[in-house]
Amino acid sequence: MLGSFWYSQVHLILLNAITLGVNFQFIRTWLPRRYDCKYKGFDIASVNTWKENKNREKLIDYVRQHDPDILLLMEVTSEMKQECREIFSLYSYSLSHYVRDGFEIWLLSRQPLKDTDILEVGYSDTPLLSCKVHFHGHDYRIFSAHPRPAISKDYYVARQTYFTEFAKIVQKEKLPVIALGDFNSVPWEDHFEKFLAETDLASTMGACGYRITWPRYFWPAGVPMDHILISKSVKKSGIKVGPNVGSDHYPVAISLKD
């Protein structure tokens, strides 16, 4: 009886070791490594504000301190808009739309937003914000995304459809692309790798290795869920993840080279 117990334990250990080894092959390129991710200020920032956020002063402080020229806010509720009026007052231009579950997505900018559009990508409650921005002497196409999380079979299919249709839109775009948001996807998932390959976009987080963006409250299970993706012709001078803004996500921000 005792021998049978230890036999089963050895098999369990071996199974876990094999699983760990397989997973490591997927995430090995995203492990932490030496890389100097310097930044002098933020041009573009993306924040899932979390509709349950009870400490929105942290979000206000973050925007005050880093003062991004373009700011994407997700899971924006009516209460959040009221409590964070200061943030919205800092930006002359905006593009927004209802997403799902009683919240909205907002793209705020100090630069004029031209050729704006709300694209229906997959399901109607997962819009894709699209606009053209002139920034540092260059025109860019900005896409702001917040697809469904794959928490059920229906949501999984919805997320797959979202990325398939999103890729087709990017492929037709002639301007350099900057796509940002809570993609509800980690970089080593098949659909995300396929999306990057089909669109020829690059993750700005890739050069810095593994960076946790969610869940902030339990870092041992943390994954890079939030992304800023750019056309390979776009040059960046820095990337920064964090700090705590009261959300279950960390913000992600980049600076661009002139």
C-alpha cells in the first residue's frame, strides 16, 4: 500500500515536471532578462481602470505625474467619470464607446483625433476604436481594443473572432499602426502570435522580457495581459509598466522617438 502511494507521487512529480517544461517552451522568450527600459516621459499610456476600483486617486496621481499625450482608459463607469473629472479635463479630444457590463472605453488625446471610427469587430459589445493622430511629425493609425476574456466557450470564440477580424483591418492600413489596450491575451497564446505574424506588429513589451500587468493583487499568477503593439517601422524610446493605480491591472506606457 505504501509503495503504491509513493509510486503515484513519483508519477505526479514527473507529470508536473513535464507540464512545467512544456509551458517553459512557450514563455521562455518572455522571462525577465537584462534590458535597460529607460523612459523620460510618456507619449501613450493604456490603463484598464477596473470598474471595482475604490482608490481612483491613485489613477489621478498617475496621470498627473506622467502626463501622457494620449491616454486609453478601459472599464470606465459613470462613477469613475465623475470622480476622475480632472483627468478628462486635461484632454481636448476624445473617442469613446460602450463596451459591455456597464462600462465604456475612452481614448483621450491632446492631439486632434482625425478619421475617427467605431469598428464592429466580432460581437457588438467589443468595439474597436480607430483614429488617425499626427504625433512627433508623423501620422499614425491608433487602434484601441478590449476584447472579451476567454472565460467561457462563447467568450473564447468571441475573442478568436475579434482577433481574426482585427488582423484583416490592420492588414489594409497604410499608416504605421499603434494598437493598445487590455487584449485579454498573453503573448505566447497561438491566436496572439498569429495576430502579430499576420499584421507584422511587434509587442513593445518583448524587449523588456516578462512584465506582469494582471492581476496586480496576486503577482505569483501574474501575466502580461495589457499590450501596446506597434508597426515595426515605429521607433520607441522606452516602455514602462506600473505602478499601482488602484486597479487589478497595471498601466502600460511607451515613449516614441521623433
